[in-house]
Amino acid sequence: MDALENTTHRPAGTSTRRAVVAGAGIAGLAAALRLHQHGWEVVVVERAPSRRSSGYLVNLHGPGFAAAERLGLLPALTSRDIGFFTSILVHADGREKLRVPAAVTEAAVGNRALSLFRGDLESALYDAVADVAEFRFATTVRAITQSSAEVVVTLSDDTRLHAALLVGADGVHSRVRELVFGAESDHLVDLGHMVGAFPLDATPERIPEGHGTTYIGPGRTAAVMNLGPERSSAFFTYRCPDPGAELALGVAPALTRAFGDLGGGVADALRQLETDPASVYFDSVGQIVMDRWSHDRVVLLGDAAWCVTVFAGYGAALALDGADRLGAALAAHGDDIPAALDAWETSLRPEVHKRQALARKGISRFAPSSRTQVWVGELMLRAIQLPGIRSLVRRSIQRANN
């Protein structure tokens, strides 16, 4: 069916326009929510057969927290906030090196911040738009044509959707980007690392509840968090000269080869991984670098446009902020969609450039190049517990978020 029925209430004085959003992740759902709030009809197209969730943590602070507030998400997100937890740095065999109490981290970050499981953030977004947008799961974008008046999106089920705007929020391997802007290889900058993250079905027995352990060694990091039943997760990243070979090897063999020598909670997590490898997010780490994020009535958002990577620790926040700014720009420019997209990109690009640069610098925190660099990182963690240093760190975080 080409037409979408308008069954939602529209604010007085707004016109009804249709947008197609490719991707039902954080960026896509946030865009759908913001566009609906500005009077748009929205259809969301998602490759997966149903909603997915994942167990790794995301942080919202600075502009990301402010965007969640403007989107009306804070009541739902606050109830899902896991807060701060005690972080324990460990030796390879799981023995404790040092710990950073939750109160220290809280004092450094401040109170306008949320720590959430990615799946919880996606659930809050989905709940906000489920009744006001149409969702088409198990569907992909097959072709895109544009004119001065509309964009026509042909889906994998042969449906053709006529819309005023197409938002490509379909991730780092975006099909929308490929169709409109060219091959992924033209835009993807490989950073030479792999990342794996997954929820834990059973709580890690060797880690106290409310604590997380982290092993950091040359070229790799492994973190395991025990936040209670159905709230625990594991995160791995490591230097890798040949990401394609790692992906071909498969997630369980690859992570076991990279981290199988470690003990403690890491060993427990790897054993659980073998029972349910399908639950894992596992991919190479790369940034998307483009001169333009929009072309006429097609715009890219989130990882499809920039992918700051896990090394930035800001992907979810930037997805919310980008979606919020996109809605505001479209509202400000009325029917002139290309002008709205130009204004949106001009306002957002400096922030993206900053976050991508911080991610490239941040590689040394996640995959130190030497034991000396590991030692320096440990020294910094010890120093952050000193009140004067903690104040400096907090001011540094505040500057980074402004």
C-alpha cells in the first residue's frame, strides 16, 4: 500500500508531510519521534524481523542529555537509569589492581547524565513512537529516486513510498548511503580494531553486584559488569590488522582467541558467549567520513553519516542530538527541505568533527600501545580519586560537552 493513513493528532497550524526513516535504532527512532512532534507522518523501515535490543551500556550527558530532555524522554529514561557503579581494574587472572568507587565517577560527571543499556534507550524511544508511526520490519530500501517535489522509496517487498524526506539511519553499513552517496569503501575509515558486546544471561559469580571489572592490556580491553539479573553485560575491544579475517572466523572463536588467556569475569563471559553467539554485537571499528550528509531530500543520520565509534563514548548522545536538531531545522525552514538540511549540517558538523577526533585519541585508552601506556592509564585512574584532580576532570568533561 503506497499511502499511509494519517491517524494521529496534528498540532494546530502545522501541515502534514510524510517522511520515511530507514533504521529502527536510536537515531532512526529519535528522528521518527522528533518529526512526529513537528507534524510529520512517519514510516520506519527496518531490516530486522522484529525489534532488537543489546546489552552494552551507553551514556547520555551534555547535548545528548539535553536532547533527551527536549524529546520528552527523561521520565521513561530516568526509571531505566542504572546510575554509577564501582569500577575495578584487574590483572589478567582477575585479581584486583585498584577500584574507582561509584561516588567518584558521579562527582566527576555530574547529575545531568544517564547510564543506560542500549536496549532500554531503544525501548523508551520505540514506546514513544509505536502508536504514531508505521513500522515495516523485515524490509529494506531497494531503490531511491528523487525529484524537486518528492523522494520515491522502493522497498524490498516492491512497495513504493512517496515522501517529502528520506532519513537514512540504517547504521554504519547503510544501504541508503550506498544508493545515494556511493560505496561504503568511499566513506569508511578503518581504525584497525574490533569490538564485541553482549548481554549476560547469568550474573558473573566472581563480580559483586553493582560492580564492573575491567582488564586493560597492550592492544586490548575486556570489561564485565554485574548489575543484577538480566542487567549484566560484557564488552571487548582489541587491535586487529585484518578485520575481515576476524569477521570470517566468527565472534566466539575470535573473542576467545583474543581474550581466552584471561581469568575472572572474562572467562565466565566467554563461556556464556559460546551458548548464544547470536546475541553479540561484533564488528570492526571504523568512522564514516563524508563531505555531505544530505542530497536533495535524502539525509543521513547517526552512524550512517558519521559513526564516531565506541572509542568516543558518545554515539547514542550524538544520535539523539542530531535527530533533535534535524527536527528543529525542518520546522524552521518550512517547505524548503534542502535549506533545512544545509542549516542542520552546518550546526552539527563541528560537534561531529570534535567527537571523531576525540575517538581517534581515545584508542589509546581502550587499546594501549605498550605496557608503559597501560601504567600511565592506571596512574590517571588513581589520580582521579583525589578531590583536586576530580574537579579538574569534571571541568574538562563540561568543556567537552559545551
